[in-house]
Amino acid sequence: MSNHLTRTKKKLLREKDKGIIDFAKMQYHFFPDLIDDLGNINDPRKEKYTNYSREELIYPLILKNSCTIESMRQMTEWFEDANCVANLEKLMDREIENIPHYDTINNFLERLEVNELNKIRLKMIKKLIRSKTFYQAKMQKGQWMVILDATGLYHFKEKHCDNCLVKELTDKEGNKRKVYYHNVLEAKIILADNVIISLGTEFIENESEDVEKQDCEINASKRLLKRIKEEFPRLKICILGDSLYAAGSIIDICKEHNWNYLLRCKQGRQKTLVQDYQYVIDSGEYGKKENLLGEEKGIAKYVNHVEDITGKAFTANIFEYEYEKINKKTNVITKVKFLWITDIELTNRNIEEMVKSARKRWKIENEGFNTQKNILYKIEHLNSKNPNAMKNHYLLTQISDILMQLYLAGTKILKDLKQTIKNTSSRLLETFRRAIVSDEDVSYIKKYTTVHFV
């Protein structure tokens, strides 16, 4: 039976797509108290000067992100519609006179403590982890895979604030110029192959403009991992990351917290380990398994405890995976090879699962940063120049992304439609602005349903 959708079938499916109603249903299914939680954050404003509640200021931003509205100004223009106000009243279950102007929202975010939004995200993540919906995503010994990676957010030609990172560039003519920028480090937890959400965020920034040594990804990761342990003291974790994190300082933190690690291994950063691993491979004393991962028919080789040869103080079980990749357009065959280091003992029974797990590191770049930068949220767009508001906007994007990923992966009609994420997000905006949320819709939103993630 063909999976191809005819135009007639697509039309019938689109008519069943409830857009913002299904989005709100998914939100209510997992987080029925979200609106109340937003209303209970610590308010930095003086009560006599407040015209809008905290949830009225924050929830429209969550919808802005989910509807792929790039700027705050566009949000005000698009949401200043009678249907939007009426629909927001139904979705939030409270009276709303109008949607606040973007300047009012930014003024609030400038003063709001960043940790307040982190508390909201923390509660959401704990709810998902405890729900048992995503238990199949865990590794064989019950570890949740957590991916570390950093990305750039904003760049400036002139100094933006005292916390800016700075680098000097030289053009072809030898002219030098300084670039000021802000980066962020993310820890993403894998709940399913199509649900990879933010577990923790650490902003990479200088304490002041006259520091001797700038903040960096490794130092930020130390701060972030410490905080994750404090927030999730009993959570079993396996840290995934590129070769940057295969460093003694990060591995020591994993050992201290009783976490596993599964990290890329490269000649440039782990030279001695790689050389000693290759020495063992050349001698023929290694494990091997062929025909892995279906059609790829890849080959895995592994050596346990390479640290015994190298003299490292941490466990260095190293494995490689090699397969042939065929370019469908040119039929050119390319050999692809990867190398990883882990503290998990490698065997013929678990090596295929280890390869699958290790390759999930790329999900933070593909489903993570790429989607957030180029498809949905445009996180590199500056919604405010205020440093504190910038951070709050970023955290609100991560909260929006949790809701959006659950909606995209768990709504059956969207799976059947197979439309682009961009089109799905546009549909959310269309239904929020043009449809009228009825009492019947509210009952549908609050009706219990079983959600399946594949």
C-alpha cells in the first residue's frame, strides 16, 4: 500500500487539523498547570504600577515562538486582532482586555530574574521524566542521554555589554577589527528520536570586560553539569558530546556524579589514546561486529580499557564504526568512520546499541540548534538589547520548544499530513488569528487522551 498522499487526502486531513486547539490540548495533557505556574513567578514590578498579570505578559511570547513570528513588533501587529484576544481568554481561562505591547513585555523581561523561567522549565522536564511516556528512550541500564553543545547567539560590531565575549579578526589586507558576541551552552535530553528538549542552559559570558581569560565552553559546561546534578540529584545520565568534552576535567565530573559518558574521540584532542587504541587494533586484540544498522551494514571494532596502556586515570573504552555512504545522485561511494570513548564496558551484545546512542549527539545540531536558528524560532534575532531580557527571551524559546516538539511528535494528524515544520507553525498562527475557540473546543482540550510517540 502506497504512503503517497493525494491532494484530496491532504485536503481532508487538513480539514481535521485543529491547529492551535490541538497545540493547547497537548499543552494541557502534559502541563495542565502551566498558565497558573507562569502567574506565580516572582514579580519584579511594584503592584500599583501593574496593568497586566505575569501570565498575560509571558504566554503570548510562547505562542509567538510557536507560531514562528520572528520579532516582537510583528507579534504585536499580528496578535492585535479581536479573535486573538478572545482566543487567548479561552486558552488561558481568564479575562483579558488586550494583548500587551511588546515594549511592555520587554520592560518586564528586563527585570525578571532569569531563574524564574528556569524554574518553569525545570518543573516541565521533571513532569515529562516522571510520566513514563518516554522510558523507551533510556539506555540499557536506565540512563537518560544528555547531549552537550554550544552555539552562537548574537554578534555585534561594537561592545554590547560588559559580559560580551570578544575576538579579533584580520581581513585579507591585514586590517584588524574586534567582534563582540554572546554564546550559549545547552544540555539537551533525548526523550524520543523526535523529542530532544532543553534540560539546562548556561550562558557563556565574561564576568566583566577586563578579565584576563575569557569564559569558554569547557568552563560553562562545568557550571552547567554542577547545576544539573543539583536539580536532578538521582537522575541516571549518560553525557554525549563532541571531542572537546573528552577531557579529564569533564570526565572527572561525570565520575563524581556517577554518570556515564559517551564522547567523540579525535586524534587532535586525544592523541595518545587514539594512538594506543590503534596499536591494539593493529595487533589484532580487539572486539568486532559486522553488518550493523540495517542497510548500512557497518563494521564496529572496540577495545576496552585503553587507559591501562596510556596511563590515564579515567576509563577509556574506545570503539569505532565504519560504513560506506552512497551519494544517490552521483553513485559515488564514500567511507565514513567515527571514533568514540566511553566508560561503559563494550561487548558484542551492546556494541550496536552503543553506536546508535553515540550517533544521537548530532541531534542537538539538527533537531536542536538548526531548527531553532533557521526554521522555527530564529534565536539569533535580537528581541531586546537588554542583557537580562535577552536571556529571558532565550529561555522562553526553550519552553516554547518543549511544547512545540510534543505537539509535532505527538499529534497524529500531523504525522499523517507529513507537512513541513514551517507549514505546521503557520497553521498555528492562522487558526489562532482566524478561528474562534469555543466552549466545545475548551472541553476537547481538557478531555484526556492517550499520546503515542514513535
